[in-house]
Amino acid sequence: MALLPIIYAPDPRLKIKCRPVETVDQSVRDLMRDMLETMYAAPGIGLSAPQVGDNRRIIVCDVAREDDDPQSIQLINPEIVWESDEIVLAEEGCLSLPDHFAEVERPGAVRIRYLDQDGEVREIEADGLLAACAQHEMDHLEGILFVDYLSPLKRNIILRKMKKLKRQKEAA
Ligand code: K1U
Ligand code: ZN
């Protein structure tokens, strides 16, 4: 088990299109286990491989409430095969943009095809917070951050604050 360092924006590693996993082997399962541990520790409700410096198409989510049992979801090579016409506006955060939140519009429900830990093709239907989280994580696999949906003005304000934070951390 290992806690992985999370990459903060702006960073070119967060703008890369990730590559599909060809074989679901132990290295993939180890990465997903470490990603879940990192996500729970952050804490967060989702995490994508590029946020921890790996360019494979892997995401994890768990939107269970604190009082409920964990319900981790591990998706390899996820793809949306259906999305609702209904569009929902909801607030999002990102572990790569800590302390920044904004409302993003997305389909309210999606069906996702993916490979599980054994390399089997599966599908999952998601709505509510899980739909938003899974779409947010799948965007990371395309090098897209939630700030990319904001106006250039709002995006630049957040990214400038992130750059300032990076400079302050380097100086400390
Ligand atoms: O991808 C990420 O950076 C993780 C991100 C996922 C996400 C949050 C909200 C909407 C869509 C996607 C986070 O987990 S940010 C942290 C967060 O939302 C949270 C943290 C603790 C408790 C509850 C939520
Ligand atoms: Zn994110």
C-alpha cells in the first residue's frame, strides 16, 4: 500500500491524453489500490491516474456518505456509451486544484463501459454525484480539468492563484 503524491495544476502531466490499458495485470491492480488509498486520505470522492503521474486510462470513485460502508468503484478504459438528455448543473472540486470550486454542467446520468480488475468488460449506470464524479475523472484522462469549462476570466483567476501557491511552496 502506498500514498501517492497528487499533482497540482498547472502541470503539463494533467493536460495529456492518457493511453488505454492493454493488459489488466498486477501493476494495474496495485495502482488502483494505491489510488484508492490516496483518494480516501486526501480526502476525495474520485481520482484519476494522471493526477498521480500515471498516463494509463484508470479512474477510481467512492461517493458513499461518511456514515455508510465504502463503495469503491475502479474503472479501467472507461467509455460513456449512453448519456441522458437531462443536463445538471452541480458544484465540483478537484484534488489537483485544492480549495477551488465551481459549477459545471454535465449529463445527469451516464452508462459507462469499462474493464474490471479481472479484465472483464462491464457496464455501470450512474446518476447524481457518481455521474458527475465519473465524468470529471474521465475528463482527466483526456487532459481536461473542470476549470476548462469556465470562462477564460474565471479559469485564469484560479490558475493564477495556483501558480502563486506553487511559488510560495517552492520558496518556503
Ligand atoms: O478528481 C478529483 O480531483 C477528485 C474530486 C472529484 C469530484 C468532486 C466533486 C465533483 C466531481 C468530482 C474530489 O474528490 S474533490 C474533493 C471532494 O469533492 C470531497 C472531499 C471530501 C468529502 C466530500 C467531497
Ligand atoms: Zn479532478
